[in-house]
Amino acid sequence: MPALNVEFSERELEDLRQIAKERGTSMKALVREAAAADIARHRALAEGAEAFRRFFAAHAEEFAAAFPEDESPAKGEAA
């Protein structure tokens, strides 16, 4: 399995040790779980943003009609 060396300050390392001890897990497992959770969060946010873009694109005319003051002026029109 690929590995990654990560440097921490003494304070961060001590905090990690304490948290791992409180959770009854290893520091390695704690860091791996934190990274996995962040990866899952990042993916979920990206998927949510894409779903929003698709929804907005599909309903752009409805949004424009409902919120005309938020529409950008067309090229050549005064703002």
C-alpha cells in the first residue's frame, strides 16, 4: 500500500496522541480516518455543486423571470 510521510509540530503531535488515546485507536488510524473523512466531504461537496449547476442550468429561465434584478445586462446594454 502506498504511504505518505506527514510532518507535524510537537503540539500537533501531542494533540494527535491524546485524541488517539481517548478514542482507543492508533495515531495512524486516527490520521487515516481524518483524511478519509475529508476526502468523502470533498467528494460530496463536488457532487452537490455539480447537481446544483445542473439544476440551475435546467431552470435558468425560471430563475431569470423570478429574479430579474439579478440578471446581468446583455452585451451592449447599459447597466
